[in-house]
Amino acid sequence: MFFHVSPSLGAFFYEFFETLVYVTPAVIVAISLHEFAHGYMSCKLGDPTPKLDGRLTLNPFRHLDVWGTLCLLIFHVGWAKPIRVNTRNYKHPKRDMILVALSGPVMNFIVAFLSLVLHGILYKIQAFGFMNEYLYVFSYYSAVLNMGLGLFNLIPIPPLDGATVLREIWPAAGTFYFRIRRYSIFLLALLLGTGVLTIPLNTLSQTCINSMWTFVRLILRIGIYTGTGGSGVVI
């Protein structure tokens, strides 16, 4: 018996496979490291609250937020459960709160860079085999998702890290955030769903990835980067 699979159905199964095998693990790693960085920075600055709450861990189930994870899987940008901190334990509350907020995105940018380094090394050594080929593709997805997560969290809309930074720099913003706190998640979902955020963020993310890759290519002395159908994977 012959079964005809329509192109749209084939694309759906490919996208599902891609999400299951590459995107989901990359999302889990990105979120776990992002939140761990927040907790670690807070503890280093004198606040043990994240450790007492069990958030100073790489266990993703301690960090995942349902809506934020869904947005990360669908739109490649999202958020996790906010880490609780006690600013009274900081020596310099405003400065330290900004450092804690920025530590998550900075961690994502570092992971994005290291992922591209791994991607370049695997390309250069041309080591074939299932695990090497998997890591080769996964490392690119990891770079893209970490870059997207880091940039997205710098947007000054609650509960994102950018809102925390702006609130500490400009106290009047805190009053506005308090008023919209009930609707902030729905506002983010609306902005993502309409493309108001995703289109410019994807453009900025790809620009940053290309710039990072150019730097990595110079370090590793890799030849011309082409990409496959706009996916950005080295061939």
C-alpha cells in the first residue's frame, strides 16, 4: 500500500522532530543556566535566599515557567520563574540588584558564544558519527536560543530582567510596573504573537549570532561561512 505524505504534513513532522530533539534540550539548558546565574550572583553578593529556596541548582524543574517555556519553544524567546531575593542582604541594594538582573542574560550570551565555539570545532575537525553530528546541530540551536533568551530578557517589561534594571535606575518605572503587573504576561504574549517583538528580536539575534560567528571563525581559522537555506548552520 502506498501512502502519500503531503509537503505540509512532512514539514509538520520535521518541525516536531526538530523541536523534540534539538530545541527542547537547548531550551532546558538555556533556562537552567540563566536562573542559576541569577541565584549564584545573589548569593555571591550576600543574599542566601535563592539557595534557601532551592533555586541554586541546574535542575530545570526548579526554574521552568509554563508560559515562559511555551513562548521559548514556539517563539524562541521566553522567561522562567523569577528568583526570589532579599535586597536587605546586599551592601549596595540598587547596584547589586542590577548585577543580579543582568547576570542571567550575560550567562546566556556566554553560553551562546561557547556553543558557537563548539560548533566551529566540530566543523573544523570533521569528526563524523552520530554524537558529533548531533552536537554539531545542537550547538547551533543552543547558540540561537541562548542569544534570543538573553536579548529578550533585556526588554524592560515585567517580569523580564530589563524591567528590574530600569526600575532600579528609574524609580518612577516601578510605579508603572506595579499598575500593570496583572497584565504584563498577557502583554508579552500579545507582543510576541503579533510579531511586534519577535521580528525585531529575531533580526537582532541573528545579527549578534553572525557577529559572534565571525569572531569564532577568526579564532579557529575557519573558512567561508555559508549556511543552509537561511538556517545558519555551517557547511
